[in-house]
Amino acid sequence: MTDTLTDSAPIAAADIASTQYVVTQERKIRTAIPGPISAALHERRRAVVSDGVSSMLPVYIAKANGAIVVDVDGNQFIDLGAGIGVTTIGHTEASVVAAAVEQSQDFIHTLFTVTPYEEYVRVAELLAEHTPGDFAKKSVLINSGAEAVENGVKIARKYTGRRAVAVLDHAYHGRTVLTMAMNYKAMPYATGYGPLASDVYHAPSSYPYHDGLTGAEAAVRTITYLDKVIGASDLACLVVEPIQGEGGFMVPADGYLPALQKWCTANGVVMIADEIQSGMARSGKYFASEHFGWIPDLVLTAKGIAGGFPLAAVTGRAEIMDASQPGGLGGTFGGNPVSCAAAIAVFDAIEANNLLGEAVRIGKSLTTGLTALKNKYDIIGEIRGHGAMMAIELVQPGTGDTTKTPNAAAVSAISTYAGQHGVLLLTAGTYGNVLRFLPSLALSDSLIIDALSVIDDAIAAHAAALTAALTASSH
Ligand SMILES: *Cc1c(COP(=O)(O)O)cnc(C)c1O
């Protein structure tokens, strides 16, 4: 018999593995958060998992479907994070599951660089077709976002014969030894892990809410830095997230990205779009670069590409991709057949289920709901983003839009409250000042309304706590 979660008793630890949850698309909290079984698992984890690995909310997951995850205590959460933008087409999407099962039965691994297979080639064809730009494109497949960034840098260096790598302020590119030097924030990504890779330069970005610059003005500022501090003749690549992820979903001013690309092209610099978080239908287009009319030389994908399976790619201009010597690119698990089969199913589902349209729908519904909240609460400084990649930046109360001072305390309180009430809500922002909405495209409008009502309550509770603290301190 399946457990339909109609009873209120928590599930016994022995039943975790065997319990067949029926995941309904609704929020349901039936224990304290974390519940007793999660708490017991957390104790086991503390003994054997490195403290360097954190968890936003220590509820241990038993099952997930669509936009809902269920923990081992039977609590159901509306997932507004999708494992940080990975399960974009929904948890355990049927066609992805079927493709992975079928591929696993055929073969699981041969290593493409030993004996190749069609699935790898098909993923490269789909990437060539759907990434921006009408020119011959080629790909290399690897395992993770950071590995895609590392390969993008290698490929650009080989092609240009130059050393320097430029990134933008507020960037995030990964946790490997090279990429930790490419992130804006030292803490927690680089602090104590040095020495950092050399020849990495951090240029000013476009952050319209704070800098007030037009795209053209911001581009002049960035290019002046690249030209004066590095010099084009030493610059191999400029790596840019079209919408910055961890930095806080900053949407650059119109014209900024094409102006940078124009300068890079004129100066022989490879411009690389890090679409690891923003790509694969998330923003309402296949790739967020398309919102800005930007046609990058290379595009990096990972996160949402294979429905939750580990896969990443560097895709771009054939002449740049072909500059590497045979054997220079690859890796044991790169382009794993099961991950490739899942990725093919993801591309098919985007077409078959009009997922670009679903991302647009989610963006509209979130914008409507968040605008109502912004009209109610002055700590919401800005709503920004595209499609299923939206964020609110929180500022200090009583000052509205004028000072724009980061309000990390509110971000933390609201995301904690949301977790306690069945909504998984990610934070972001260089100053911990952003709440981001990065749901799967399976999120219905009614779940959006329900989740936003929890966030409404969370902001009200935070405001009430502040008022109470002020009243107490004035006596
Ligand atoms: C997550 C992310 C990365 C790193 O990807 P991993 O798979 O975690 O290594 C790089 N760039 C961006 C924009 C990301 O969001």
C-alpha cells in the first residue's frame, strides 16, 4: 500500500527506504522542521560529512516530483530552488527517467575518448542548434559547471595564445582552484584556499539598480579597465554570466553585453557566456544571452542541461573549439551516456511541452505577485530577472529606494521562515541581500500564489519582530 500522507504520524526510520510516497503538487507540513527522522540523519551526517559542506535546510529528502520535494518525515515543500536551477524541467520528469533507465540498460559507460557513442554526438548537435549564433559550432562535454569554466579558459588560451582571464564584479564561476579565483566573493569560496590562480582580473560590471549607468556607459567603464589594467594583447577571454547568478540575479543594462562582445571581437578576445545557471530554457529563452542580443563566442552549460544528471558543456565557434590538440580536452566521466540520454530528453521536453512559454508564464506570475509585495513592504527595493529566474533585492526599512542599503537580516529571516513553512527559497547576493526564485518549470500558478503568501507572512513576521525589538529597547 502506498502512503498517501493522510495520517499525521511521522514515518518510522525503518520505513524510509520502502515508503512509496504519492507526491501531490501541494505544500504540506506535518512535523517540526527539521522533523525527527531528518534530525537523526543529521546526527549521522555530522560524524562523517565534512563541515565544509553546508546545507541550507537540513531536511533529508525521500522523494520529489514536479515542483514538490518530500522529506523523510513526510513534509512536502514547494521547491523554489530546483537544486539551484538544475531540475529545470521538474523533478523526476517522466521522459528523463525513462531515457536514463533505457540507457542504463544498454550501457552505462565506455568513455567517449576510448570508444564513442551516438548520444554524445546528439547532445553536441542539439547544443550547436540551440545556442545563439548562426555559424559552425562544436562542443566538448564534461561533468560540472566549474569544469566547463576551466575548459572554456583552456580553449580560449590555446586559441589566442594569451594568458589573462577577465571576469566581472559579482561573478560566480565555481569552486575549483582556477574558478575560486574568478569569483567576486572570497568568503566562503577562496578564503584560506590560496594561493589563487594568477592572471585573473575582475572588471567592473553593469548593475543598474546601484550604478545607474546605461549599458553604453557601463561598457565604457568595463572596457577601460580591460584595456588599461590588462591590455587586449594579453587577454585570452572575458567570461560573463548574462544574468549573474550567485551575485544576485543582476540583469545588465541594455546594450552592455553586445558592446563588450564588439570590443572583444575587434581585439581578438574570446567572449564566453557562462549560461550554467541562466541557460536551458530557464529565462524564457534557451539562453539568457538572447534577451540582450548577445551572440557569444563560447557558451558554457551545466546545471539544467540533463534534468538532474551531471553533465556540462563548452559550445562555440568551431575554429576556437578546434584549436586544442587531440587529447587536450576530455575526462573519464565527461559526456556520460546516461547523462547524455537525459539531456536529449530535456531538449525534447522543452519543445514538446512548450517550456519556454512555461518559463515566461512563471516570470509573469512571479512579477505580479512580487509587485504586490513590493507595494506592501518598503524593504523590497527591486524586482528583477527573466522567466523562472527572478529575484528581489532587500533594502533597509523606512528608506525605500533611496539608500539601497543591503538588508541581509531580512533575507535570512524570510528564507528561514519560508523553510519552516514548506517553501524552499534560495538566497543570493554579494551582500546576502537577495532572495532568488529559481523554480522548476513545472511550478503551477496556484503553487506560486501559495508560496508568495508564505513569503508575505514571513516579511510581516520579520517586520513585527523588528518593531517588538525596537519597542523593548526603547523602554
Ligand atoms: C553553479 C555555477 C557554476 C559552477 O557549477 P558547478 O556545477 O557547481 O561546478 C558556474 N557558473 C555559474 C554561473 C553557476 O551558477
